[in-house]
Amino acid sequence: MNQHQIDLLPTSIRIRNQAGVRAGRYLASLIATFALVVIVVTHSRIQLGHIRNVLGQTEMEANQVLKAEARACELRQTLKAGNEAIAHYRELAHPLEISSVIATVVNQLPEGASLDRIDLDAGVRRILRSARSKGTVDLDQASRRMLTAELAGFALSDLQVAGLVVDLEGIQPFRDVSLDFSRTRAVRERSAREFRLSFRVDFEESYEVVERARSLAAAGQEAGDVE
């Protein structure tokens, strides 16, 4: 037969023990809750410190970006002012040096020919169609900066004069090359052909100037390569 347990403790003591057990459980729960709160607060503080560090780094990088943007804006303004200055200079400056134009003409002179007079006049002009104009001309075209040149000199024959005109026509800057006249004239008791020709150079275009000595050296090198 099973015998029931007999609790001989007084009721007051049993109640006091149960109250102590419940108080211990409450205290353990309170300690666990407090520990959890401490852990959460500590973790939050660590996260807050990390976030503050990240925020400070981000603000510093943002300030650097703003400084870079301000510098870039300043450089863009400087570049714009430089481009405007260059454009204004190109509007005023000649794309070719007058000495280069004269040197090119002199280099094209045939042997025995000489120049007696060179008249150059640069200015803004409207290109009008004339009897010597080649191709069509747009009457609505704006005025352009042009160099007008007239050359007078002497040659041994009309063949040399015609060759000079053809040579000048084959050079890019010269346009509207024309022979004004060619006539026989005695020079130092010798018969020669006095001539006058004219041409124009468009100063609204850009040109690449190549030195003649360098061109001849390059041609000689190419000829050596071919041999």
C-alpha cells in the first residue's frame, strides 16, 4: 500500500517558505531583466557611438565633396573665361602671319622672275560675285575677314607667269587667283614680261603652317625610303 506523504511543517512556515520561493523567483526575474536592459543599453550606446563616428566621417566627406564641387565650378568659370578670351582673340588675330603669306609667294616664283610691288589689304568684306569669281556666291552670307593681295613683277615669259598663277591656285590659303595683265617691257635692255596678279586669303578659316625646309627634308627622306 502506498503511504501518503505527511507534511509535519506548520502552515505558517510553509506559507513563509512559499513566499520566499516566489520572492526568489521575482528577484531572479528582476535581475535577469535588469541585466538584459543593461546589455541592450550598452549595445545601444556602442551602436550610437558607431553611428556618430559614421556620421562624422560622412559629414567630413560631404564637406570635401562640396569643396570639390565649388572648385570644379570655379575651374569651369575659369575655363569659360579662357575660351571666351581665345574666341575673342581669334576674332581679332590673323590665322596666318603676313610674312608667311609673302614667303609662300616668293617661294613659288620661277627662276629669273622677281617681284616689284606687293600690296596687301586685310579687312572685313562681303564676298560679291564678279567676272573672275569661281563657283556660286551666297549673297546672304555674312561679311568675312579677307586678305586681298596684288603682286606686280617681272618674268622671263608668259609661260612663267601662267605657271606662277597655277602654282598659287594649288596652295590652300590662296583663292580667286587671277592674272590682271601681262605685257612686254624692257628691263635693263632686255625684254621681259611685266605682270600683275591678285588673290585673296580667307581669314575666317584656320590653316596649318608647314615650314618649307621641313617639307623638303621630309620629301628627301621619303625619296630615300623609296630607293
